[in-house]
Amino acid sequence: MRLPQKIILGAVATLVFAWLFGAGASRVYFQPHETLSSEIASTTERIDRFTSALAKVPGIEKQIESFVNRTLGGDLESVDHRLRARLNRIAEQLELADIVVGTGRAVSRQTPAKRRFSRRESELRDEIDFVELSSWVSVTGSLAQVLNLADRIEAEPWIKRIDQLNLDPKDNGETFSATVRLTTLFLPGREPRKQESLPYDPSRMMRFASFINVNPFRIPEKTQQTSPTLAVATTDALAQWTITGIVEGPDGLEVWLLNTVSGASKILLPGDVFETVSLISAQDDSVIFQSQSWQFVISIGGNLSDRSRPKQ
């Protein structure tokens, strides 16, 4: 065999040996090493996430505990009893009549992140987060009393959602049959720490003062047709009269007025003259009045001295 041929055969043999060695080394060492490295990185990442989650546990538990301490108990029987007792107590303190308190069915709520848990985590996936309990209190009283009832319930420190306040006026708005419907919740097995309730702040009712004074449920008496020759009233006198409603009555369009000082009420029809103004027309929530030759617009809730919106 010639020397060039020997060199070529030697080179080929070297390449074959190198290929066989590389393939064997890859199968025996490199591939397992790569697989193990990937598994180590994945496991390390899961450990880091788990460690990070563990570090957040005390803070999360503190937040959950703050919610627990604003519930009425850790089981349905305790929550039902305490809820009825508190609603009864509030209604009795306000001296309301015909007090009836009731509770509805309890509804269990699971986690909204249920899909994020695997089958192996079924205990967490199917765990109940909290239970909702609906209730209601029905009473009879004045407008101020029933609004105070709803506000006192809202001011209570335990978690609740007022779903509905139903008012049924009687005796021309002097008394009301009222029902407050609400929902509270509790975490099963988690008993709240007893906390002292702060006394109710009566100043909260100031935001309802104008509404109570106006009492839109009261139907005002109709005014007599007045003469345009009446003496001119002062702006202060007109400022006492507020527009409380625009309705379609048996005689046509009616505009309801209330004197916020004396509590007197009046009904005006188109063409009626009251003090120094006459009613021209009304539409939606706006009323057009005329004083001498000047027409102006006043919305419901405004007073008769308002001249800020001239009719265009």
C-alpha cells in the first residue's frame, strides 16, 4: 500500500473513531448532563417560588385575620344569631315599630382562581373561601327613622353589603313601611376576636337633612289661582321655596314646591302666578318661570330665587 493511501485510510479511521467517541460521550455524558441541568434549574426555580411564597405567608395571614375580625362568627349558627340580634337592637334603639328580622340561605363561595390549581392540589382548589348569608329587617317609622336605620347598619363594623332599601310611604309621606336587605359573610372555622363597637356618630345623618326636609313622598296641597297684582315678594322669601318634583296630575302638568323653612307645600299649574313669578312650562327636570318680561329656567332641587339660567 502506498503512503498516500495509508494517510487517507488513517485520516478516515481517525474521523470514524472521533465520531464514535463523540456519539458515545454525548449519549453517556452530555445528554444526561443537559437533562439533569434542566431539571436542577426547574427545581431551583420552584424552590425559589415556594420560598418567596412562604415569606409572604405571615403578611397574608395578617390580612385574612383582619377580615375575620370584621365577621360575626366562624359558623352559620353563630353568625345567624348575632346578625338577628344586632339588627333587632338597632331597630329598637330607633324606636321603630313592626320590627321583623329574618335571614335567608347561606351560599358557599369557592376561590375564583380554581383553574390555577392542579388535580394534585384538589384540597386547595375545592376549599371554601367564605360563606355569604343574606338577611333583612322590616320596620315602620318616619322617613328620618328608616334612613337612620339604613345608615346605622352601614356604619356597623362587621362586613356587609346593603343590597336594597325599599320604602313604601303611608299617610302622605308621614310614615313608611321600609325593608333593608343586606348580605354579610364569614370564613368557616375562623372565629373573630371580640372587638368593641364604636358609638354611632349622629352627624352622619346631616347628609340626608335636605332630603328629609323636602320629603318628596309628601304630596303638597294645590295652590289657589293668584292675581298678578300681588305685592312683590323679596328674594329671601322666594329662596325658601324649592322645586321638589314635576308630575303629570289629573289636571295636567304639576310642579311641586316645598317651603324649606315652614314645611308648607304647594302645587303650581302652567299659568299660575306665585309671589312675583309665573309658571310657563316644564319638561324633564327643568321648569320655566317668568318674572315681568324675563324668563328663566330652574331645575328640580333649585329654589325660586335662582336666576342663573335665562331661557335661551
